[in-house]
Amino acid sequence: MPEPLPVLFGRVIRQRREAIAMSQETLGAQTELSRNYIGMIERGETNPTLLVLKSLSVALQTSMSALMSDLEAALDPPAAS
């Protein structure tokens, strides 16, 4: 059974955040969101709005389309050979 979309999106956000060695607290401060809300996004417990998505992309030094591309890749992983 495939993982729910919010869980996959949360994983994308966590991977991007960790790749630039940023804490949840710092990401929250840069996006004006609470650390708890960042945690909820990363655990797939909430669906962020487009405004939040834009704010996350800026703070994570990427684009909204790059985040969506990562999400699409997680939805359709390459087939195992």
C-alpha cells in the first residue's frame, strides 16, 4: 500500500531541511511557523497551504517546483531491477 501523500511530502521537507543542516526551530523561525507545525508537516499530519509551501521553499533555498519534483519522484520510485 503506497504511503499517503502528506507523509511523502513531509519526508521531502525533512530531507531538504537536513541536507542544509537546518533545525526545525530555524525553519520555523524563517517561515514564521512554529517548530511544532514544522514537525507536523514532516510527519505528514497536516497539509500545508500553497502559501506555506512557498515559504518553505524560500527558507529551504529551493523552488516550489523542485519540492513538487521531489514529491513526484517519491510517488513513483524507479522500478527495482
